[in-house]
Amino acid sequence: MNRVYVIGVAGGSASGKTTIVNNLKEFFKNDIELISHDYYYKAHYDMPFEEREKLNYDHPNSFDTDLLISNLNDLKNGKKAYRPVYSYSIHNRTEDTVILYPKKVIIVEGILILENEELRNMMDTKIYVDADADERLMRRILRDIKERGRSIDSVIAQYSNTVKPMHEQFIEPSKKYADIIIPRGGENLTALNILKEHLNIVLNQ
């Protein structure tokens, strides 16, 4: 297999990362593989739901990043990998797995992917999606209520207690490692089109 090109897309919660990577996946279809760091939240099978709700899901220790690195290494070596499936409704992994297939371009997306040195060193291009904090909070409220069945009180409490402080401690500082910073998130169509042109060149080499 030809050399695998890895792009990392990081940024704060609800900054527009998912909008960008989903647009790229829709455009390039099966020519690229998309991996979200969120798939790799650690399992807590022995912990009751009420306790899992209270966990800090925005700290680096909440992720099984070693498994993501292992999966990515397999893909870069032309092997398929098996990633976990995480359910936000139960705050835990399910027993399912999804097969990842090696592709010429792999996009890794997540809030903390640039925080981990070993992971970011596997990336050929590192992108940080930037967005105003108030805008990110509004998007997160809408997303978590509509898609994850959360109450507005729980979303705001989580944002105040963990999301905001973890962003300031880990995510925002990781921006310094980015090769490219995209302001205004998924609304930045110019940046998105440039990314598509770049990936077209990589895929056609």
C-alpha cells in the first residue's frame, strides 16, 4: 500500500470540527477514512450510570488514546483495525466494534488530539478549528439537547464544571501545534475548499 497521509482536525467542543470532517467525508466518500477521538472514550462497565454522568469527559485521561494510536498504526501499515463504539445516552462503550480499513488519507478528529505528543507526531497535517466561545456554547446546548437527550441545566453545568476549564487547560494551548488554523469553524467555506483541493492532490499522487 502507498504511504498513508494522516490529517488531524482539533478544536474546542462544538467549534465546527465535525461539520468540516463530515463535509470532507461526504465529498471524498470511501477514498478517505474518518476516525473520531470520541469513539475511544474509556469503558466504565463496573460504574453505575449516575457515577458515569459525573465523569470529566473533557480531560485527556477520559480517552483510551493508546488504542487509537494502535489502530492508526495498523491502518498506516495497511492492516484493518477495530474501533470501539461509544454511546452518549448511557455514557459508556457498547459491546460493538466497527472495522476501519486502510485508506490513502485518514482524518483523525477530536478536541484533544493535538494535546497528545505521540498522536500528533503521527499526523502529516495538523488543523485547529477555532470558534468564539459563546458560539461554541450555544452550539453545544443545541446539539446535546437535540442529539443526546440532555437537559439545558445539565449541559450548562457540565460546560461550567469541566468543558470550559479543560478547554483552557488542555485544548486552547494545543493550538500552538497546528499547521493550519481555521477560524469560524464549519462556516469557513473558503478554508473547506482549500482542504478539498489539498486532499485531491494527495489522493492523486
